[in-house]
Amino acid sequence: LVSIKIIRNKITGQPEGYGFVEFVSHQAAERILQTYNGTTMPGTDQMFRLNWASFGIGERRTDPGLEHSIFVGDLASDVTDYLLQETFRAHYPSVRGAKVVTDPNTGRSKGYGFVKFADEMERNRAMTEMNGVYCSTRAMRISAATPKKTTAGFQQQYAVAKGHSFP
């Protein structure tokens, strides 16, 4: 183990519910990921949801390039980010990552997620070739991912402003 970084809310200082752990080697990190991912956290009813960080602690993406995402539905409850990513990466080398959406209170899967590709042609092929393919115990339902709304900045400003009282 090299370091641990817990991500905190900049306003409240409370933990956001995730962090980063750096290990001395890729092999050590792989062993921990395989051993603990999906197991229950001690003293809680939540599961460890471990996956590979895209970049090291403190590094920033300078030019991520274009990313092409797909929506993946009908996921089994045991599907992790890592399993979803590797299911696609086995067929499409341009896969950049995958995210299974979870309930923030329970940490349990909501049954859907997203897979990012660097190559648009691979993304397009995956939308047809992987539709109906099994990931864990269920057939996946694939469709185009809808881009996030650009109002996040306004919503964030509103969330910050409503915490203050004005005359």
C-alpha cells in the first residue's frame, strides 16, 4: 500500500463515498481488486465496489479525445464496473472504461450502466454485436447513450447558493 485518498465534499467536508488507493505494483492492486470487490465492508451492509482508476492520484486529463458511449441495460445485480468493462474489452480494444450505476444509499446496482469507447466504429459494432449477449447471468440490452445535460453548472451553483440565507 502506497497511499489512500478519500474524496470529500468541498463545501461540507463530508466523505463523498469513494476514494483512491495506490499500491506498490499492478499485481498487488489486481490481487486486492479480485479478493475484495463485491464483498461486504466490515461493520456495514454495503459492498466494496472496486475498479481501476483511469489516472493516478493528482493527474488530470489534458486531452481525453472523443469518447463514444453506449447504454447497457438489464444487468445482473452482481455485475461490477470491472466485469462490464472486461466483457466488452475482450471484443473491442478501444474500450476506455465502464460504469455500473448504483443507488447512492445502498451501493447496490440499479441494473444498468455505460461503456465508453475511443473508437466510434467499435462502439457502433458493439451496439449490434453485444445486444442480447450475456454478462454474468443476464442478456444485456444495448442502446445509444444520451449525453448528459449541460445544466450541471447551473444546478451546482444553485445547490451552493441555497445553503446560504440572503436578506
